[in-house]
Amino acid sequence: MRPCGLTNAAAAGACLLGLALAACGEERQTETSRANTIRSATTASLASPSRPGIRFDPVALRPGTPVGELVVESVDARRTPIDSSYVGVARFRGRVRLSGRTLRNPDPELHDVAICFEADSASASRLPRWLGDERRPWFCFGNRQDAARALGPASEGVPATIVIERFTINRGLSDQVNTAWFVQLVRGGRAESRPAR
């Protein structure tokens, strides 16, 4: 029976058009699925069982890839012989504003020297996080003197909102500390920038 009284030729044409549209839809869906697979190989969901962050697979990540507000500058990942996990270094460019508190480095030799900061959960959810890394979202400043001028000497629990750049994840088998460069301290709408070099 021909639909709606169409001639055989018209019915065949309608069927072919329907098949062509369905094929285009499947091709578009396949392309979307492929793009999602590539995207998920690079970064994973913000959701985490315990620690917030934009999780990324260090093997799939490439320089120039955006991860949240930052962009990958370089990644050096190698598999460990112990448990086949990946360790290495991931460097990011760009600036990000974080809220949180100062933190003392737990290493006794650095306890009163290093200027460190722990992002609160809302801020930490915007930072890159190496897959499998469940450390707290803290880091120490590479430009310690600039950070000390704005945040004071090494301390614990002083609340602040800051801007950082050069965020670097140092992932190893032993305790390693992430780093960042202090850019500015934001207080009551007034910002104090580090001196120009």
C-alpha cells in the first residue's frame, strides 16, 4: 500500500529521502560519539569520589589542550614498574583565581620556610587533577618572596582569595608537592599585585 496515495515513484523517493536522513543522523551521532570519546580520554568528569578537580588522563593529554581555565603547556608521564600507575609532571599556563587558606608544608625542613596554600572545594573543582591523585588541593609557591609579601610568612589557616599562574602538578611515588606562582592577593575589591620584574 502506498502512503497517502503517492505513486510508486513518489513513494520510493520518500523512502530514499527517509533513509538518507537517517544515515546522516547516524553519521552525525557517530562523529559526536567519537568527539566525546576523545574528550573523555583527555579530561574526565568533575565528579570525584573524594577530591574535587578536573581529572585528566596524563597519557592522553597534549600541549595546547584546555583543562578548565588553564591550558596544558607540557606533560611528562611515565608508567611506574610498581603498580603500572603514571607519575610525572604536568605544567599549565594561564591564570586562575582561587579562594582558600594558607597552609604549612608538612615537611619539617620546609614547615617555616615554604609559603603554601590550599584551595577550598569550590576553587579546587576548577583546577586540573591527575587521574588517581587523591591528595588535598594544596601547593607551594615557586616565587616564595612575592607570596610572603602578600600573605605573610609561612602560616596555617589564614583565609585569602588569590590569583595564580604556572600551576604545576608534580606526581610521584613519594611525597611531591604541586607548585604555582603567586600573581596577586585580592582583598575587599582591592588587588595587590606582585612587583614587575
